[in-house]
Amino acid sequence: MRFLKQLLLLPAFLLVFSFTSEAQIAVKGETVYTMAGQPISNGVVLIKDGKIERVGSGISIPSNYKVYEAKVVTPGFIDAHSVVGLAGHLNVDSDQDQLETSNPIQPELRAIDAYNAQEALVGFLRDNGVTTVHTGHGPGALISGQTMIIKTTGSTVNKNLIEASKMLAFTLGDNLSRAFSTPGTRAKGIAMLRQELIKAQSYLEKRNGEEDYSKDLGMEALAELLEGKKTALVTVHKANDIMSAIRLQEEFGFPMVLDGVAEAYMVIDEIKSRGYSVTIHPSMIRPGGDAKNASMETAAKLYEAGIPIAFQSGFEGYVPKTRVVHYEAGVAAANGLGKDNALKVLTIDAAKILGIDNRVGSLERGKDADLVMFNGDPLEYITNITGVIINGEKVK
């Protein structure tokens, strides 16, 4: 009977032991970039129950912690603007949900309703050190929909979701899809946006004044923009279109992040004086169309001017439908930005622009345990990623 009782208790013991060993991890790095201070030589990151417990050198590792070792350790990388999870790797109609072409203005569309957590491209980014993505409806419509922020792990969209609705994706200039019959010119596009925002002002007045009104999903999204609860992510490249975006923002007073901005170096003073942040175009963007004057040095120039920037994978009209910000950062580093600055832009700077730096972007006590392990310099092409941890779980 005594043996039978011990046998019955064994599964419970194994369950507790298994949970403890998985929930408690120590990562040792010859160099640990915390992004909250100077790099730490021979550093240790202690992880418990998905959170960072302690970071430093000379830390004693408890015997029940699973230990991983690496040459270099960094926080998980952040892709500040992507369409991954909506645009799939097959590049067929059935896995391309990043742009709805029935109407050029559709702020009511939510990325969370189209995101596929099991899409192969999500795993592709994760294996390349990207642990958090700001993704959603892509460029190509005046307002294509709402974006979201999510970790690159989990089997469903509800798991590891950080924010279900973050920004509204705008597009200005000649980047609009040819599927739309209107607008045909830049002036028409701005006029259409201005008209919708005026409608939203009226809608907001009625709603806040408790007048009778019919609830409209599109107007609700634009009302939240005007209230400052959402941010406009405006994809624009040419200098004159950047100025149009600035005039529209100043007229209606909504929060705005500039996106792409191939010719930003032509209007640096205008961007800086107004305090805008920028999700910079991929360093290796194809220089054509509105982006024909793109430069690999733009990230360095904006950073030097004190303009907050973040890297993005953006949108690609061909397979595999996504770039990797890790590589884009490496190219920017080699073109004036420098390695240390590039790592900051990949991590804590991106987290600050997205307003999630209380959870991710640096290795600090209490933050999510998202980190990447390398066998060499993170921005050297020949370096390999040896491990990725998200929320305290080793996923690569």
C-alpha cells in the first residue's frame, strides 16, 4: 500500500520538476548587451517564469536552473513595421490578406482578424532573432487598416499578443495599389483623407455629446485616432509627400509615425522640429518609384540628427514577402550608423517608438525574457544564431 501511494504521487512530482526546470533558465554570455547600460563581460541572465529575474556578472547560478551558453547575448529584436502573418510565404491569393482592395479607405479592418500565428514567415523571422513584430495591413491604400503587436511564437493569435490594435496604416504618394480607381492624383488622395477626418470629427462630437448616432466601425477607429488613442503610421517616401503628411497631421492633431521616408534626408529639419519618430525603410530597399532616391545612409543621417528611428521589414511584392530587420540593421551599421547604434535601434529604440519598452527591448529585471544567443558578432554575416528565447521558453 505504501509503495502504491508513492507511485501515485510520482506523476505530480514529475510535473512539478518539469515545470521548475523549464521555468528557470540561466543564459551565460561572454558579452551581454542589455541595452540598459554598457555591455557586460562574462554576463549572466537569470530567467524565472518567463521574466528576467536578474542580469549581471559574477552571479551565482542556482543548481536547478537550466544553463545555456553563448558568445554574445542580446535582447530579442523588434520588427517595427511588417505585414508578416497577414502576407504568407506562398504568395497566392489565399494567403495574401495584407491589403483589401474593395475600398481605398478602410480603417475598420483589424489585423488580428487576419493574422496567422502558424504562418511559415513568422517562424522564419523568429529563427532570425526577431521576437516581436508590429504587423498588420500593408501599404497600398489611403487607410488600409489597423496594426497589432505580437510575439513571434504561439499557435494562435491570442497567445503572446501585446496590443490588438496599435496604429492605423496610411499610404501617401504613388505607392497606392493600381486596384483602386481613385484617387488618381496626390491632391485627390489628401482631399479624401481630409474629408474622412472631418466626418470623424463630427462623429466624435455626436458620440461625446451623447447625441443619437449610428455606430460606425470606420468612424470609431478614426475617432480614436483624433482622440490620440491610436497613431497614424504613414508610409510615404518623397519629400513633397512627407510635407503633405505633416500638414495633414498638424491640421487634425493626431499622433503620427512616419514610415519608409526614402527622401527624409531632404527634410530632416522639418521632421526633427516636430518630434516625429520614423520607421526607416529597409536599408536594401529597391530604389524605384517613389523610393528611387533611397539611400543606405538615411538611417545614419536621421540617427545623427537625433530623430528616433526603428528598423522594419516592410512589404515586398514577391516571395518570400518579408525582409529580416537583423540584416537591414547590419547594412545600416556598415553605412554610417555603427554597430552599437544599430543594436539599439533593433531593440530598445524600436520598443520606445512602439510604446512597449516597459516589457521588451532591453534585458532588465521584470521585463519579458526575450533574448537571442550568437556564436559571434550579431551584425557580422558569418555569425550564427545559436538560440532564441521568448517569454522564458527556448524556441530555437
